[in-house]
Amino acid sequence: MNRFAKGVTAALGLMLFLVGVGAVDAQGPIRGGVLNGKAKSLPKPEYTDDMRAMGLAGPVQIVVTIGEDGDVISAELAAPKNDDDPVPHPMLVDSALNAAYKAKFSPTTLSGNPVQVTGVIVYNFSSMPPRDAEQYTVVQREDGQQGRVPKQISGGVLNGKAMELPRPEYPSAARAVYASGIVTVQVVIDENGLISSAEAVSGHALLRPAAVEAARNARFAPTMLQGIPIKVTGVLTYNFVAPARP
């Protein structure tokens, strides 16, 4: 083979090598499917008090690309498979994305060469931790996802919210000593708007029984949250004015 033929052969060999390398690069990251069980470290996403108060829950799927060193180099919300699939709340998505970037994997090699891997990390958010599950009612929200509603909320001072708020009688024993002042009664309003419990927590001792009796006869409109009747806790205040001294 003369020098010219050898040069052509070498050039063709180099071109074939470059084409082969290009073909490998063109394949991009290999697919790894669901990656949860393959992670060396998979931190849990943060579940904030705001998420808990809103009852946010459900699965969030994050598509990630893992670099040659095993670190996550890109992450994004997986596209829904069907048009009617529920879209996760943005707060859940942000929390899942932050957790995904902290995940760690062992490097993946192919024919001895480190390669990138793409796949899905699935995070399942639960809005009802076992420690306080009994305090909430699970409901189906309009977006198709499950949420939770607290069985009882705080309503603060409830005087202005009452449908009926009878005035307490001024006890004769209190009148005799010119007892006066404000009595605060802690109450619980049930799902029907009726007082289920009442207890005086401050005020003159001679005035407390009358305030509690009046509080028990107060009436409220039922309180609804996401279509579910709930209990309300709060206080009723009564101001007793002593009669003028002779």
C-alpha cells in the first residue's frame, strides 16, 4: 500500500471513530425508571406548617437527571400522563424539587465509562401525621386530591358572632357586696352551633356561675370548613356592673 492509500485509510478510520463517539453521545442519559430504591441518600421533602394547615397531600413525581458523579444535575415536575390527572400544589412541588436536588446516587458506568441517568423520584406527601391524626377529618377536595379539615378551630372572642347571646342575671349575693367586673367564659361550640361546654376562667367568684349559665344558652350558626361542620373553641365575656351604692 502506497503512502497515499495509507493516509486515506487512516483518515477513514478517524472519521469512523468520531462518528462512533458521536453516536454514543447522541444517545444521551440512559433511562433508570423509578429511582427511589437506587439512591444512596434520599432526604425527605419538608412538610411545612402551612402545608399542614391547608391539608395538602398526594404524590409528586420529579424527573431528574443524575450526572456522572451521582449528583442530581436537573429536576423538574413530571408531565401528567392524562389531561384529567390532578396537578400537585406548587408548595408540594417546590418542596419535592428541593429534596430531589439533595439526593445522592452511585455513579453509573456503561462499558467502563461513567454515564448520566434519567429517571423519576416519587415523593408521597401525607397531610396527617400519626401523632395528630385524630384531630382532623379527611376530605376530598375539588381538585380531586385528599386533604384534611381540623375537627376544632379557635374563634377567639365569640360575643359578636353569636346568633343568640342571653344576658346573665346579676346574682343577689354579688349585688349584696357590689361585686362587678368582667367574667371570661371558655366555651366549645359543637357542630350544630350549640354550646357543648362552658367554664369560667376569670372574674369575680360570685359572678362566675351566672356568666356560665348565660354562656350555656348562647346559640351560633354552625361553622363549616370545606363543607364539613366543625367545632369552635373561644371565649365569651360578660361585664357585670354593680348597682349604685346608697
